[in-house]
Amino acid sequence: MSSSAQSFNANSKTSGILIGNNFKLKGTLDINMEQDQVLWSYDNQLKIFSAAQIKEIIIEGMPAYLSESLHDEKYLFEVLAFGQVTILYREGVIKDEFTKKTYDPYFTRTDKGLKELSRKKDFLGLFGNDEKWMELHIQNDDLDLDNKEDVITAFRYYNQTFEATSPSP
């Protein structure tokens, strides 16, 4: 028996749409965050795509993963919230090769690229003029911005509320 086939250990397997610079493929997606790769399969076709080839992954009609650059390298990021404020999540990206210090796992997109979110103040600043009422909402709902599920809850609430009060034309 030959063992020359590449093994692919996926973190998650789902149906979705894989979007790249010049392609859009629907099928089964095996997402490997450690290798920043996606194994796409459809109708007995298989192909592996790297984060450098991917723009985004759509699952159930919503962006679920985005490919973004840090230190001129492309990584896959999980989308925790998408809309007025987009929150991305990725653990273990090395910030400093010498000390092996890693980035905090939360990021947002800016005009200049990704911005690391490391303190509660960083998160609250994303709400702009709505910072005070969102801070009250977070306190009233006992949300902890160090907890991934609470970050999702807070920013989905904000994005849904913002869209309801300021709908797109």
C-alpha cells in the first residue's frame, strides 16, 4: 500500500463557497487553520488552496473565514462578527520570532490592514459614537470581552442594531 498521498487534517468540514482572486467554487470545504489551507471537493474533484489564493469562505450565506496579511504572510481568520464592525479571530500567529510572542487572537480590519485588539478599550473604541450605550449593554448582559462567545454576542448585537437603525440603501 502506497502512502505517497498527502494527508489533510482539517479543523472543520462544511459545505460552502470558496472565493479567490479569480474563482468562486461551491462544494465541501475542509478548513485547516494550522496550515492555512482549504481542501475543496465537489463531484470527485479535489484541490488544496492556500490562504494566499483565498479571499473569503462563505458558509450559510455569511462570511465565515477571511484571508488577511500579517508580516507579509497570508493567514486564514475566523469571522466572529461581520458588518459595521468586523471582528476576526486567529490564535497562535507569531508576532516576534525571537521571543516567540504571539498576537492576541482578536483583530479588526482598518484602511491600513489588520489591527490587533488586546484590551477592552480597543474593543469599545470600535463602537465610535455608540461606545457608551454599548458599554452599558455589555455590562448589563454581563459580557466578558476576554471570552470569544461574549465577543461574538456583543458585536453581532451591535451590527444587527446598527443595520436596523441605519439600513443600507
